[in-house]
Amino acid sequence: MSRFIDEFKAFAVRGNVIDLAVGVVVGGAFGKIVTSLVNDLITPPLGLLIGGVDFSALKITLRHAHGDVAAVTLNYGAFIQTVINFLIVAFAIFVAVRLINQLKRREAVQPTVAPAPTREEVLLTEIRDALRDRATQPKDD
């Protein structure tokens, strides 16, 4: 049993699992933003364009309500809403990945700049050059 618990600990604290957990939390929050974007900003103008129809209200009644029995409906408006949500999420992810890839390409293209020489390196270079000049000068005997 102890080995099983040790294996679980190793699995649970591995970097990939933590990254996945963070991704799920951020994805959930992003999903709420996209839902609000679609429901509050995109759907109303689209509904206006098609005559003020609210997508979520679009449905086909298969059987009307009788007494305590609820109506049976095909809620295709909710399906349309879900498809719009998906398309917006897919587009947002596409744009984000595209921007990240462009940044990576720019980073790879930029040449690396050599660091400026230190004060000691400058002095050593001057000493080397002075010794070289002295060695190449003719001697007066």
C-alpha cells in the first residue's frame, strides 16, 4: 500500500499534472469570458440582424405540455449558441497560438549580441597590443 501511495505522490506532483491543473482552471475562466462575450455582445446584434430572434429561444415542439407533463422540444437554438461559442473559442485559441509562434520566430531570428568586454578584458587587450607593437618595432643598437 505504501508503494502505491508513493507512486501516486510522484504522479500528482509531477510538472505535467500541475501544468494540466493550471490549464483546466484557466480554461474554465476563459470559458466563462467567452460565454459572456457570445451571450452579451455577439448574440444580440446577430439576433437583431435576423429579426430580433433570440437563439436560445429557438426550438421545435414535438409534444405540447399536458397537465403536469412537460413539453418535449428540440432546442436547436441552444445548439446554435453552443456552436457559436465553440467557433469563438477555437478562433481565440488560433489567434493566441499564432501570436506565440510569431514571437518565437522573431526570437529565433534575432542574432545574439555578444556581451561587452569587461574592464579586465579591455586592459588585457591593450597590453597584448602594446607588446605586439613593441615586438615589431626595429631595435636601435
